[in-house]
Amino acid sequence: GKYNALLYAGGLFVAVGDSGNIQTSPDGITWTSHSLSLTNNLHTITHPNNTYVATGTGGLIATSPDVVNWAVPSSPTTNDLSFAAFANSRFLLTESNGIGLVSTDGTNWSRHFHNIVQDPVCYLAKNCVGWSATLALTSDSKRFIAKFVGRTPYGWTSVGLLTSPDGTNWWAAPQAP
């Protein structure tokens, strides 16, 4: 099957992909198959705070302490989830439209509609005509960093970087001179 994301954490390589397929390997050579027995495609895998978090189509969120035993908590969205990160004791997942889902425990999730997260391209570009948004997301232990990209009728345009301590309040990141 097709695999969409790869991670090395907890002493394992972990690949996630279509139809809930998960493969693990301690050495990158010998692989073991694990399945969520779902039809959802998995888009991301991350391992913050000793918890594996996989996300995917239809708002799928799956968590595991060991990549073998998975829980699928209730998701507040049916939109595809594209990115995952962890900072300041919070998980942040993003829908393909840029709206954020935040959790402190990986089980209970809330949706945040802060104006920058909900429509970052319009916020930064001050021009909402013909724009749609996606983002790239990463974090260190203290903050989330998001790169917002806009698509106009003429193609993709990079808009800028945002930073947040909690996944709900966002500020434009200072640009290097």
C-alpha cells in the first residue's frame, strides 16, 4: 500500500499510510504490519510525550503508547487532518483548511477558530479573494511554528510564518532581515 508519513521514535521506524496501514521496524529492514482496521488513510504520525498520534482522512485521530494498541478518540471534525505537533504540554492537529484541534491529553479534543488559524492567508495577505490555505506545522518544546501557504487562481504563494505558545493564539513570526 501507499505510505504517507514516516517517523523514527521510541526506537522504531513507523510508517503510516492508506487504509489505516501501519508498519514498524527496529532497523529499517525488517518490518511488522499493524492495522487500525479502518478505511481512513493516515496522513501524519508523531510521537510527543511518549504517545504516538496518527491523523488522517475524515477527522481520524488515533493514539497509542506502543504502536500496537491503538485508541481512536472522538474527533470534533470530519475534515481531513494534515499536520500534528506538540508543545507546552499540548497536542495541535490541523485540518486541511488550517483550523486547529487542541488537546492536553490526546483523548479530548477541541476545535479552535481563532481568526489567524481559521483563515491565515486572508489574515496575513489582507486579500481573501480567490485564496485557500494549507500549512506546514512543527514545534519545539515551547512553541508551535506554522508556515501558511495560499493558493490563488494563479498558483501557490508562500505567505509567512506564525508562532503560538498554545495552538490557539497566533502571532506573525519576525522575519529575518
